[in-house]
Amino acid sequence: MKNHLFTPGPVAVPEDVLLEMARPIIHHRTLEFETIFSEVREGLKSVFHTDQEVLVLASSGTGAMEGAVANTLSSGDRVLVVNGGKFGERWGKISRAYGLEVEEIKVEWGSAVDPAIVKDALDNDPSIRAVLVQASETSTGVMHPTKELAGITKERDDVLLIVDGITAVGVFPVLFDEWGIDVLVGGSQKAFMLPPGLSFAAMSEKAWKFYEKSNLPKFYLDFGAYKKSAEKNSTPYTPAVTLVIGLASVLRRVQAEGLEGVYARAAVLAEATREGLTAIGLEMFAKNSPSPALTAAFSPADIDAKLIIKGLKDKFGMTVAGGQNQAKGKIFRISHMGNIDKADILAAVGAVEAVLREIGYEFEFGAGSRMAGEILSKS
């Protein structure tokens, strides 16, 4: 049975990218690697919509998140964390680990933050130095209003907007320079269609000014060292050479398709998945602002989502993600990122129908596949 990966990281990697990474390893202090790294630098700037340097770290996305905090803030600083899911919660944990004072805006899981609440918090507490948020909250399938939040923080010289874009960058537009985002991080195992192991970070000029004053400890994650090396098409420490080679291959694919094409493809796959599952009576977990990166759906009443997840794996070789924390056993999550196409989404919706029918859920069998097929056939 073939394995079909529909998790929101790691994602399915294209075969041609895997073949590129299977070539003999090269040394990272050579002109050959510098040439590849130069290509990667320019490609990342395009995907991040920025003229700033996009730093490449040998770490998971959490490494870039931690670096975003350590490189911009100082002991005792107060930060505002949007906590609407597992990864919003992580911003708070990282900040507390560095001794920062954390004020949280707790958002109901499945909902997006209201920018007005963020503005009020900043207006009422001028000591806040940064707002930390997810552009796309992977645990809930929610897209937060990053553009609107940037509109609030860019008017304040003493407040940064730090954004986790790990399931956003390369999925839908996150316009770093135009919107006025200060720090934006990404990860290789999401829309970049690579195995885990690389993370990325872009810093605005305002963020670099914060860096100059930051007194939090940093060594391996010192962004200044990465920027200095990047300008020489290198890295301060040993990079994940094979992944960087794969990244160059992925960025060529993105350039060939065009970012607008990439965004349009993700949007239609997301719509087909959501509408297909809705057509068989399933409720979407993301109530008002679903992310194009993944679909999070409630399992039917009295059916543990783990049964759906197990059925998809056992019967069809499809691996999807479950819920985390309070959503565990209540939802399942299907990714639209990575090497996923229309046929994959149509197969996934059909497989969900087959599994639910076997479990005993009553619905119009085939309605989901028909709806998904109609949407996909129009694009």
C-alpha cells in the first residue's frame, strides 16, 4: 500500500527534490555551495516578499521562533502573546524561558484574534515591546489577521510584530515589507516541501535596531552572525547542506509556477477539502478565518476522531493529523501543503467518506467527493 502524507508537517516531498538531495554531499566551504546558497537567498526573499535578508538556520521552526525572541528583546521586557492554539501557547513558553513578562490574549481555539483587542492592549500598556502571533495556527487551522496587526504595530517605533509564518509563508500572501512585519519565521517541512531541519527568519530594519539593544543570551541562534555570513553566501556554522540543495530545487519550482499560482493552488485545494467535508455534514473547526494551509474538521458527534485517523491509515495508507490538547479526539486535520495536488485531495475526501460509512455515520455517500470534484474541476 502506498503511503500518502496529509499531515501539516512533515509534508510529502516531490520526487525530483528527493533526487537532488540524494546526490553526493558537497562541502559547505566551497564555491559550489556558495553558488547554491546565493540562489537560495534570492529565492527566499521572493517568497517572503522582502528585500531584507532571510536567514537560514539548521533547526526546526521552533529554533527560528526562539531566535526571534532572543535577538530582539531584553531582560524584563513585556510582550503580548496571541494564544489561540498550541503554537500561540509556544510563543508564551519561549518568552517566559527568557525571563520576559507575558501578557496573553487568549483566543478561543478555532477563532482568529480581533485586531481591536490587540490595539486596545497596546494603547493601555505602553510598556509592551512586542506582539507575537501566528499567521496560520497549525493546531486549529485558523488564519490570524496579520496584515491588520501589522497596521497597528508599524505605527509604533517601540513595538515589534513577531510572526510565526511556518504554515503561512509559501501558502498565502504574507507581505513582509509592504505590510510592515518586523520578524517572520518559516520552516522547511511545510510549504517548502522539504524534510524537517531548516528554519528561516526575516528581520525588518526596526527589528535590527532592537537587535542592537537586545541583551538576551544567544550564540548558535545569533541572527547577526547569520546575516554577516549570508552576505558572503555562507553560514556561521555547519549548515544542513543536503536540505539547502533541496531548498534550491524547491525555489526553482516556485519560480516556475509563480507565487500567484502557488497561492491559487493552495486556495482551491483548501476550498475543495472544506466544502467536500461540509457536504457530508462535518463542521469545520476554524469558525471565521480558515487557513489555506490545512483543514481542521470536527468528527461527527459520538465518533472519536482517532477512529477516522486510524481508518484512513489502515484502509488507504493516508496519514492525517489529529487534534492537540483540548481538541484531541475531537478533530482531524488534512494538509494542503507539500506535494499535494487535486487528485490527492479528491482521494482524501473520498477516503474520509468510506471510513465514516464503515464506522456507521449516516450521510449521503458520495456527496463530499462530488462537491470537491466540482470545485477542483473549475480551476
